[in-house]
Amino acid sequence: MASNYYSAQIKQCIESGARSQSRHLKTIHGHIIKTLSIVETILLNNIVHGYAKTRNSTYARRVFDEIPKPNPFSWNNLLMAYSQSGHLSEMERTFERIPIRDGVTWNLLISGYSLTGLVGAAVKAYNTMMRDGSGDLKRVTLMTMLKLSSTNGHVGLGKQIHVQVIKRGFESYLLVGSPLLDMYAKAGFISDAKKVFYGLDDRNTVMYNSLMGGLLACGMIKDAQQLFQGMEKDSVSWTAMIQGLAQNGLEKEAIELFREMKSEGLTIDQYTFGSVLPACGELGAIKEGKQIHASIIRSNLQDHVYVGSALIDMYCKCKCIDYAKTVFDRMKQKNVVSWTAMVVGYGQTGRAEEAVKIFLDMQRSGIDPDHYTLGQAISACANIASLEEGSQFHGKAIISGLVHYVTVSNSLVTLYGKCGDIDDSVRIFNEMNVRDVVSYTAMVSAYAQFGKAMEAIHLFDRMVQHGLKPDGVTFTGVISACSRAGLVEKGQRYFELMIDEHGIVPSSGHYSCMIDLFSRSGRLEEAMSFINGMPFPPDAIGWTTLLSACRNKGNLEIGKQAAESLIELDPHHPAGYILLSSIYASKGKWDCVAQLRQGMKEEKVRKEPGQSWIKWKGKLYSFSADDESSPYLDQIYAKLEELNQRIIDNGYKPDTSFVHHDVEEAVKIKMLEYHSERLAIAFGLIFVPSSLPIRVGKNLRVCGDCHIATKHISSVTGREIIVRDAVRFHRFKDGTCSCGDFW
């Protein structure tokens, strides 16, 4: 009588599912010890079973050892304790000791392997069972194997199990059919999933959801919608449909379905909010996003990490980065997704320095980045040409093993390319085991930046030979490479190839590349002819490109047309005034220069002052021609005096046509000597060790005279000087520059 009473209490304790069930079970066990002098085997088995269910293998073993003659139920309970608690070595030893094994025994062994992700061991145990004890195969074993196949994407194994299901007549059973359907649906075997679904005598909402999820994953939207309309829906159904629509580019429909779900009065949980917010982000629907945010607050889900991360991502995609930061700062708990959303948000809104800072804060918080987060942080370093932090993140990638992910390697190729270290870009690219379109595009672009046209072209052709389809960015890179090498006909061929064979509609960036292709080679009439044949007028970059070429070639006629078009397009853009002024100045037309300056004054157009910078020992040093705030100015001027004499002796002749002021020739020469990039280079020669290249950034284009002077500086000092200006890289070494004669 007492045994039945305590057995009922144990059963009730297990079925309650309460957090305190383990403590409650120990209390019941204590009462049994106090009140019963002899405990029957059936009650001891129930106690072992209770401890097994609460995953307390230590207590389960102690009670098992008290059983005088363990029966199969006793052994299976002990095996369950080890199987469910993940103690595999004890599970295997117990399995070997069991004198009589039944279907439950084998299933517990397979479940133990399955729960810990040991697919191979689970399959081996299943095969051994089929060989040695197939006559006792249970539905639950087949269900376990099907769940294993589904979770790990092993469709081949699942199909083998399916054969056993059919052989044993279990195909119409819901508990077997559900994981079988789930496996086929997740793997995209929709026709097989449908056969299982419609072959079942009974179907529940879970199965409808599984099939609908598979249809959505395969882009079969209409089929999924039909199934959705005709089924008995729960909150999971609505959420799956909303998520599926959003992931298939139907963001408006996803938001509308969310509204419908809300009007139905259904419970909206964190997963529903997390499914609809990305749709708002993709559309830039900030109004709807804010309304959903208000609903989240009313539902008291604002502190949920999944919802918070989705909100951050939504605000970032809507370009409301400050709102995103507010949500981020208020989150009580943050995971890698939350931090990554902020890193990506800052990076994609042009605030790369803050992206790097938030990534460093993430590391200090003890959150380890995944490959995507690290790749984004490295990309942010690339956007600000921060080689110092980027190299540190490279080290992090190597130590963590994340360097083998293609996302991280691609970012590193881009980083070193944008920081002027083409050799490291090539090395990382060559070390990659897997390369995608982004990998090749990054390397092609890096070659183009450095004027390595033939390398860029060969790599592009290799990419196509490997069966990868170039995108618009890849074509921008290869056409730019042709432009910098003066390969006009080859660049034209790639432009035509992009349209005719790859079906890519040219963007304004592609047209600007083509204008640059003609202009840089001095074929200004062809550039104008190309512009006249464009489907829309060039943007500011296109006109500026042509105007710069007119300045370099001294073509006043076309230069005036380009300048007038640029000023008409954007009256407040300084380039039109400045470049045309430069052409007039080079021809001594100072009255025209004065008129342009008066026009700038009337339009309140301000010329951006030239600035150059160099980073050394974690600190950024900026220079401008008229800035006397640097504490090292005396040393820099002394170094420049020495350099000027050395490069003159080396054959340098100042080109005063780049001075746009009507002053004496001697004054013009002096003004050239103190251009901002020369101040930065002098700083580098003083402080940067001779074993390292001098890396200089500049906000404007390097002027022609400074370009010539820097070639001489690299020759007389033997130093490698890398200058990244507003357009491209210039790598000066031994009196040459990577951009060749087509500067």
C-alpha cells in the first residue's frame, strides 16, 4: 500500500515539470527511507526512474545499487539516467552490463548519442541493433533516428529509416510521421514531405507548420499561403508565415500579415516580433517599426535579447543609428547578435570608427565574436584604412580559428588592399581554401587600386573560368584596372560583356568608370561622345572625372562644358569651380580665375581644405598647409628643407601650374613645398622606422606636382611611401609609382 502511495507521488512529481521537482523528489525519497524498513524493487525502480527523469545520475546509481536483483526495468532506468545526463562513458559501460536488452535499451543508447550530437555513434548503434535485435524495433527508436536525421540534415540516413517505417507499417503513425515530414521539409524534399503529410491518417498543427516551413524555405509562397489559409493556425503558424514572407522579399505582405494576426487577438511573442522587424528594416519602414516597438513595450518584451537585437537591426537598416544605440544601451542582457547588429549598423552608416569601438567594447564585455561579427569589424577597419586595429583583429582571427571562414578572409583581403598592403592581400587570397565572388571581387579591386591592371584582368578571367558569376562591383574593379593602365579597348569590351552576357544594368558608377577610362588616356572627345550616348546625365563623380582629365591635359573647351554641367547639377559642389579655375590658372587666365572665385563667394561654396594624416603608435597626426599647431613643426620643416634640396639634385622640377594664385614664381614654389601630404611624409621619415612603409591618407586628390615630388623622395630616401587619396592608392617605391604614367 505504501509502495503504491509513494510511486504515485513520484509519478506526480515527474509529471509536474516544476523547477523544484528534483528537490521534491529527494524529499519523497527521504520519507521513504524514514518510513519503510524494506523497500520493494518496484518502488526502487520508480525512484531510479524519477532521478533519471530529473537527470540526477549520481542518485539514480546509488538507488540502483540498493536493488537486490535488478530486472530489465531497473537496468533501463539506470541507462536512461546516464543517457539523458550526457554521461556517455557510464552509459556505454552500463549498456554492456545489461544481461537482457530490449527495444527500450537500444533506444536509450541511441538517444544518448543523439542528444550529444554523436551522429556516427548513433548510426552505428542503430545498425548493430538492426543486425542483432531488429525483431524488437520500436516506433520510438525510429522516431529518435528520424529526429537525428532531421536535426543534422542527413537525408540519406532518413530515407533508410523511412524504408524501415514502411516495412513495419508505421507510416500512418503521427509520432513517426511528424519527424519524417520535418526532415524532408527542412532538407527541401517537398514532394517527399507532401507524400508523408497526405499519407497520414491524422495531422496536427505541428505537421502543418513543418510542411509550410519547408514550402517557404523553397520559395513556394503560393503553396504555403494556400496551406496556411486552410489549416487550423496557432501563433507558430502565423510567425512562420510572417518570417517566410519577409525572407522571400515580400516585406510589405509580412507586415500586413502581422497586422492581421494582431487584429485576430492572438498572442504575439518574441519570435513573432523578431520575424516582422527585419521586414521593416529591409523596407526602411521606420513608422511601422516604431509602432511595433511600442507594441513590444506594451507586451513587456523589450528586455528580451532576441527582440532587442531585432530592434537594433531594424533601426540600423532604417539609418536611425542613434535609436539603435538607445535600445542597445537599455538592454539588460546582450549576446553576440546584439553586439553584431551595432557593429554592422555603425559600419553601414559610415561611422566605421564607432563600429571598431563597439567591437572592442564587445570583447571587453567577454563576448566572443563569431565569424560574421569579426568580418564586419575588419571591414570597418578597412573603410577607415586602420591597419593597426585591422592587424590586431587579424591576429584574433588566427587565434580563434575564424580566419578559415570565407567572410573573415574576404574582409582581410579588402582590409590590406584598402590599407595599401597589396602583398598581404595576395597572400591571404592565395591561402583561402574556399573563394566566392566576394573574394575575387576584393582581390580584383585591390589590384585595380594599385594599378596592377594585368593581374586584375587575369584574376577576373580566372574567376569566370571557375564558373563564378561576376557582379556589378567586380566589373567596376576590372574596368577601373583597365582605366589605370590605359587599356581602353579592353575596358570597353568588359563593359559590353557586363551588359550583353551577364545582363547587368550599368549603374552611375559603371558609367563614371567608363568616363574615366576615356579621360585618363586623353581621349576626351570620346569621353564626351560616350556621355552623350548615356541614358541619363553623369553624376557629380562622372563630371568631376572628366574635368580632372581636362585639367591634366589642358583642354579648356571640354573642361568648360564639364564644369558648367557640374555646376548646373550641383551649384554648391566646389570641384567644378576649383578644377576649371586650375585650367584657367595653368593658361595664365587670372581674370577668369578671379571670376570663378567671385562665383564661389556668391554661391557660398567653400573649398574643402587639403588635409593629410598619418597614424603612428595608435595616434592620428593630421596636417594642413596653413596649420602651425603641430609640436613637431620645426623638425618637419627642417626635414622638408633637406628633402627639397635632395630631390632637386635628383632631377625634380617644381610644376607651378598646380598653384592657382597669381603670385611670384618663387612664392608658388614655396607653396608647393608645404602641401599637406609632404608635411605628413616628412613626419613619417622622422618617426616611422625605416623597416616599415610610410602610410599617408589624404582627403583630396594628390596634386600632380606632389606626385612627381614623392616619386623623387622615394628614390633619394629608399623608403616605400603609400598615399591613399580621395580616388586611389599611390605606392611610391624606388622612384616609381604603382599608378604608372596614367596618373
